[in-house]
Amino acid sequence: MTQPHSVNELLTRAQQEAASEILQDVEPAEVASELAENALEFTDRMIVRGLSQSPRSEQPACAIHCTSCCHLHTTASVPEVILLAERVRVAIVPLEPLRENLSRHITQTTGLNANERRQMRLPCPLLKDGMCLVYEARPLVCRGWNSLEKQRCEADLVSPERGTQALLNVKQYRAASHIAQGLANAIQSFGLDARPLDLVRGLSIALEHADAATHWHSGDNLFASAVQELVFPPSV
Ligand code: SF4
């Protein structure tokens, strides 16, 4: 008898199917941002559903101006950084201060692996006055990460040697990570680059190349210098 699929497997499969349709039907210049929008929207819906099924004790404590996790290292897929670059160009004028921040962040973290970057607790360059400048387009990693206790995040921020000891709403975290996996599966099955990128380096490249979407779709290795280990730990 075949085993029923877990909710997480169903999320991965549903996202993979939706992304495959987009990859098949949408024009090359639009496909990356459409893939990202689709995955972000699906993730938001699944997170709302998961939280509605979680008891009060498992509701995240995350709130506006609560930015400890924006000082961790973040990864994102190519479609996500392309969408972010599109939104950044519209929302942030002039762009020069952000470009300088991205460049400074890259210099400070060159040669470090994901864990070492996390240890530095550098603020994400998209963080300003305690807010994400492009919150609506923030990546899947940012949507999935959460904390049931604000104090733990604050303690982690001032004492990076503790690691990250946040207690998570696991449904929220897993929804984002399994949808990210479905997106990556679809991209890979079309022979495109599905490797997770360092968010800062990926965004910097996407901002430098207005035609990044078509480069990626044609198989160019444009984002090679931004490739990083995945942030979602598989065991959570
Ligand atoms: S993209 Fe936005 S939500 Fe994500 S780490 Fe950066 S500032 Fe925080």
C-alpha cells in the first residue's frame, strides 16, 4: 500500500508543479520574477494556514521593528533576488547608498562561509530604521524564520557565540523551506541554476545587470560568485 504524503511533501510537490508551469509558459524576461512572486504568495498563504492551526503558545513573537534575524546570514534563489532587484529599483531612490552598503557588506564578508557570516551579525543592507525596505518581496528564508521568544533573539544578537537559539513555530519554518525546495526542484528540472545565493551578493549582481533574468534563463552562470550554502538546516 502506498504511504500518504506528508503535508511538507505536498507543499514541495505543489510548488514544483506550479513553478514548472510558469517555466513552461512565461516569457524568459518575466519568468524569474513570476516564479518568485508565485512562491512567496503560496508561502504566505500556507504560513497563515499553519499559524491558524497552531496553539497560542506556538504563535511567533515577531513584531514590527524586531530585526534580530535580519542580522543573520540570508540566502535566496535566483528568482527571488531578481524580484528583489526589480522592487528595489522602484522603491529606493537614489540607489547609490544601498549599492555602497551592499559593497561594504561584501568586502566585510569575503572569504567567510555561511556560518562565519552568521556569527558576524552584520545587519542586512536592506534594513533601515528597523524596517525591511522591501518587506513585501523579502525572500522565503525571511518569511520562514520566526521566534516564539523575542528575548532569545535579542540575547543571540549580542552574544553570537551562543549560535541561534530561537524556538521556532516549526509549521511556519517548514512551509517556507519545503516550498523553497519545490521551487528549486522545478528550476533544476529545466536545467537552470537552482543553487542558493548569498542574498547580498545575489542582489548586488541582479542590480548591476538589468537583463539578469534573461541571462539566467539562457543558462549563463551570471550568479556563480554569489553561490552559498543553504541557510535552511534540513533537520528542523
Ligand atoms: S531582506 Fe528584509 S526581512 Fe530579509 S534579512 Fe534583509 S531586511 Fe530582513
